[in-house]
Amino acid sequence: MSGMAGPGSDSLERPQGLRAWLDAEEPTSLRQARAQRAWRGWQAFLGHRLGVVGLVLVVGLVLVALFAPWLATYDPLIQVMDERLQPPSAAHWLGTDHLGRDIYSRIVWGARTTLRIAVLVAVIVAPIGLAIGATAGYLGGIADEVLMRVTDIFLAFPGLILALGFAAALGPGINNAIIAIALTAWPPIARLARAEALTIRSSDYIAAVRLQGASRTRLIARHVVPMCLPSVVVRVTLNMAGVILTAAGLGFLGLGAQPPWPEWGAMVAVGRQFMFDSPWVVAAPGIAIAVISLAFNLFGDALRDMLDPRSA
Amino acid sequence: MLRHIRNTIVGSTALALVSAAALAATPPDMLVIGTDVGAIPTLDPAALNARTVSELVSNLYDNLLKLDPDNLQSVQPMLAESWEVAPDNASITLKLRDDATFSSGNPVTAEDAAWTIQRVIKLGQVGATDLAQWGFTADNVDQLVRAEDDQTLVIELPEQVSTDLVLYSLAGSSLGIIDRQAALEHEADGDLGRDWLRANAAGSGPFTLVEWRPDDIVVTERREDYWGGTPAMRRVIMRHVPESGNLRLQLEAGDVDIGQYVGSGDLDALAENEDMEIQHTPGFGFYYIALNQKDPDLSKPKVREAFQHVLDWEALSQSSMRFNGFPWQSIIPQGMAGAPEEFVEKFNYDPERAKELLAEAGYPDGLKKKLYPASDGHLLNAESLQATARLAGIELELVPGNHVPEFRARDFEVYTGNSGGRLPDPFATATHYAFNPDNSDEAQLSGYYMWRTAWDVPELTELTNESKRESDPEKRAQIFREMDEMYQELDPSLIVFFQRVDPYVVRGEVEGYVGHPTWSTRWADVTKN
């Protein structure tokens, strides 16, 4: 754990050194207090071994997606019919599919598709869920009733079925798949944010802010939402596994990314035909899906333990 | 945390695995056919033209005539013992056998046969397609088709038409002879028994319908008193096994005797299995690329020609098309009058040539179009086309799904699919590929593929009409040769690459199951060792 000095931090100039500054008994500035909290959280996180494994895998996914053009050994779209359904070998690390395309390269490029879905869904879902939940929780009354009943309607259907319905109605395509998944993923977030907001709204500091004449919008945006954020982040991370599985499910059913673009779920779907004689065609993308959803779960669990004040 | 992990594992495993149901091995007097009975909307002969249901109906009903699967041009007697064509080719007289009975016990009479033909025409559903081409209409069919006595049926032809074509059409599964009394007993609101026959059978065939559960199973039982002798199989069952891998496992385990619609990957493996035989039954249709002529780019002859060079059909014939077709670049099916003796290569796979042609047509930077496969079964071919077309500078955006409705509505750009027919004559494929009597949108002639692509060549349409009228075999062959040549010279909107083959996987102990090119495979002669 030595050598954790973060580059770009001006605190390096301090004579006591970064570690001492972070471990100081009494923080002397707001910035130090915040840095210390993050530092302790990080240490707690490192103690969570499975969580670290999850984080490493998630970071790995990001790196693979970023550097796909350099990591892939072949063009993922080039078909070589003479080399169809080849088992894993030195030339094709994970074998080839039914059209003679290199599976390893398709998995690498498929990471981009998966990451794109995961990131975009998170970016869409978290703000919507937060806004609706915090507003409903803080305002209460009619607003709460209306917003929560709408949320209930969405929650009343199984997520995958609802996503399927939206994807089918919007038409196949990766952007539509993202919209469909986002439409089904925000209600649990809103529920969670509302629960947090309910406990926050009667706290003294909120009353103080209100007495100072802050507007409702300001109150919710600046004082309620930040307090809901940690649990929402945990929730979104834990949901990522579900999102990736749903995305793979949509791809499997032909409603996700469209051919020839590699998408793990769609790769499993076409590989099914060749499953008995060429199991690698299904196994490689199947394992990729399982590993990445597992990684998000492990990471999310560790994150929850770290951010949850009750378990600390 | 464990709960999340478990959910993840269960979810991803369910995605990759499909459970295989274990069944008992089939008894010696029972035939189990693993197939796709999912798309059967009705058992009414007048309303069907699809493959699986045609086979079923061909065993519940008898036809007046039948076609020998090994020699399709030879018409064989069935309910009709003999038939006579008038010297002027204007009428056909059929003599029915007197010992055939329906499953209800009623005797089969010429009255039933006449009523069946009249009914098909009056209902005007897909089953009427063939007969309607010979000029029969709801108004004239009562006068033209009539029973002289219990055993004599007279069919007068409304216009000049090759009598062979008429005889072939009588052997089609849509003209299974229906028990008139039984159907009329269940008639509701003058529907000619249509509602009742949807889920019931009233035929004289060797098997009777015991149970039909849509999307699950069809159970049939033999008739001990069948006029053609009691079939060896006590029961024949069609099981719905839509998943190819599942079907393969069941075939290997002996739970299923016959496999239909097995995927190409599984066929590769079953071909290696000594317990199985794969029958390659040629069909009257082709695998093609269709170009919508309403599209200003695709209607240029040079662009159409370019598309002839963008499919690597040789590679496909070794992979996804290994069991589903063979290379064929003529619109006359192999072995038919006017067809080339053997495969003739008229265009090769050459993306560079396609690129040149596109440049000559005014698209030096290539083209961007949408590609619609007919169904998921065509996805492999479509993906392959997409990749090879890219090398020629044609960017095809693939839209997976079932796009037959868009094709019928002329609402597509590039389409890939296959055709099939039940009439064993080049006239049948000519009506698909070289017949378009009215190219307007309002005409709605969606039965003709040439209309679907909005390609209008009156000369081809005229040749097709001529082939219908002509009875002399030599002259007909000449007409089809001329048609085929003209078709290719014009750089057609429907580019034919393969002739269709329907693979049937048959387990070794089954004898006498012969896949029929017109989809009327009969089970009466099937035995098992």
C-alpha cells in the first residue's frame, strides 16, 4: 500500500508527506477532511478482497474497450469462410465463429458495446431516479403520491419483460435498447432516493437552510440530493449486472446491437446453433457476460460496505 | 452479496443453456417426426400452402391424383382410377374408385370431389392460387366442375391451358377431397365448413386426426379400413421441436425418427452419424437477392448487375447452404423442361468487378442500402452478403427479423429470402420470377415475386402466359429456355443463387419415408425394422 501518492496533488509539497497529512488526527481544512474521508474509504475498500477483484475486472473492461483497436488481433467484421468454426489456437486465441470471424477480436470489440450500454444507462438512470425520488420524498403530499404511483406502475412489471416490450416497440438497435433498459431501470433508484429524502427532510440542517430562505429547487438540488448520492451510486453499480444481463438478453433476441457489430448476447444467440460441436462459439461470450456482471456485483457490494455508515 | 452473485450466475446460465426434455424411445409401430408445427394456423386444405401442414394434410386427406416423388412428371392414380383428356384439351374426365370411404364411413363420390374443388375456388384463400390460374372463378366453377354420376367427375377448362398443369394441381395438398356431408353438418353461416375444418379433418386418407395442440403436438392414428391397405404405423406423431440443437439430441437418442428444419451446424454433425440418413429433397424454388426497383439507385441495370457479383456463393454452398441448396443460376429448376443440364455459372463472386460496375453506374464511392432477411433462418446468408458486399463498396445495414410482410408490400431496399412451390413445373417458378401482369401498386399482386420487386418486363410475362397455354412438351421446353435466357440478359431484380433443397434427417431403422418435393410426403408406406 506504499507509494500511493497521487500525482497531480499539490499536497505533495507539504513537509510531513502525504501519508501523514491523510492520517493526521485532526484535519485542519475542509479539503483535508474530505481527502481523509476518501482515503479511509479506500482503505476500507482494499480490505474487501472480492471488491478489489471486482474493481480490477471493471477497470479491465474499461481498458479493453478503450484500447480495442490495439488489443484485437483481427478485424472483427472480416469473414474468412475457409476458417469457419476453428477451435482455439495460436492464430485464433478463442477460435472462430460460423463465418470465420475471430472470436477473441469480437469479444474485445464487444466490450465497447457492453460498456457503452452500461455507461449510458447509468448516466440516464441515475439523474432521473435521483430527481424523481428526491423531489417526491422532500415535497411529500400530492407530488409524492403521483410520482410514486408512476414508479409503482413501472415496478409492477418484471424488468426484462418491460425492457423487451419497449425494445420491440421502439425497434431493434443499440440506442433503442439503451432507452428501453433505462426506462425500466430508474424506478428502484427513485424509490431509494425517496426513502433517503424522507429521512433527510426533517433534519435540523434542512430546517436551517429553509429558514434562510432557500428555494425548494435549491434545497433539493444542493442539500437533499447530495445526501442521497452514496446509496444511489451503490444501487446503480449493483444494478449494472442486471443491466448487462438485460442488454445481453436483448441482443440474444435480436433487439440489441445489430449485426455485424459484435455484441456478446447476440454472439451467444448465433453460436447456439453450433453449440454441441463448437462450444467455444457460445462459451467465450457467455463467460465474458458472466464475469463482467459478477465483477459489477462484487464491486457494488464492496462499495456498499464502504459507503454505508451503519456497517462501518 | 451471495444473492446477487447467485442471480448473476443463474441468469447467465439460463441464457446459454436450453433444457432438453428426455423422452422414451419410439415404439416399432409409431413414427415420431420432429418438426416445427408452430406456424400452423388451420388444417383446412383450402387455406394452406406451407410445408409442414401440407405434409400433415396429405395424410389426412386423399387427392384425386398423386405425383411420384421420384418422377414428378408422372401422374399416378389415387382416388381417381383413370382419367381422360378430351382431344381438344378442353376438358378432363376422371373415374373415381368405388371402394374408398371417408373416416366418417361415407363413401367417396364424385359429388364430394366436385364440391371440394368448388369450395376451394369459392373460399378464394391461398389454396386456390393454382386453380385460379387456370381461369376458374366463383361464378363459373359450379358449371365447369361437376359430377356426372357417383364415380365420374368432369372438369371443363375455362381457357386454353396445358392439361398437365391442371393434373399436377389436382395432386396438391390444397385439393385433398373433403367429406361433403360431414363438413356441411358442421357448416355455420354458410362458411362451407371452414370454421369446423380449421381444427378437424374430414378426409379419406390413411390417417385420422386424434389430437392437435398448436405449438406442441399433432397426433394421428391409422385407419384399419383404409382402401389402400392398413398402414404399418399405428400412430404418426408430429412434435414441435423448434430448437435445432434439441431436435438433434432427440434424433441421436432415438426419441425422434424424422427430423425436419434441422440447422446447418447440426446437419454437419448428423451427416457424420451412421445411424442417420440425410435426404436431400430438391424443391421448386430458389434462394435469391431481391432489389426493389422503386429505389432509384437499385433500378439501374449496372447496379443490378453489380449485385450478381457480391455474394460468395461458392463459400456458402460449403457452409450454411451445404444442406439447404445447391448453386443454381437459372429460374428453371434442375431436371425440368427447359432447364440447363447441369449448373452453369453465369456470374461469379467478384467484388472488384462489382465495384467497377457501380462506378460505371455513377457510384464510384459505393452505395448504402438496408438489407432485410426474410427471417432469422436467412440471417447467416444475410450476414455473409453484408460482409462481401462491403468489399465491393456496398454498405448494407442489416435489419434482422421477419420481413416477408415488407417484401410483399414492396417496402424494402435489398431483401434476401427463398421461394418454394408445390406445382412440379417450371411454370410455377416462372410465375414467381418472370410474371408481373400489372406493375401498379394498386394491383396488389403480392403472390408474384416480380411484382414485389416492382420490375416490369411485359415480354417475360407474355412468355409465362404462353407456357401456360402450350401443351406440347417440346415447345414448352423451348419457351422456358428462351425465358431463362432473356431473364439473365436483362440483369434481373431477383438474382437467383441457389436452388432450394429441403433436408430430411431419417433414422436408419425407418424405411419408406421419402421427402416429397411438393411437400405431400405420405406416411402410409413407412415401415420400421
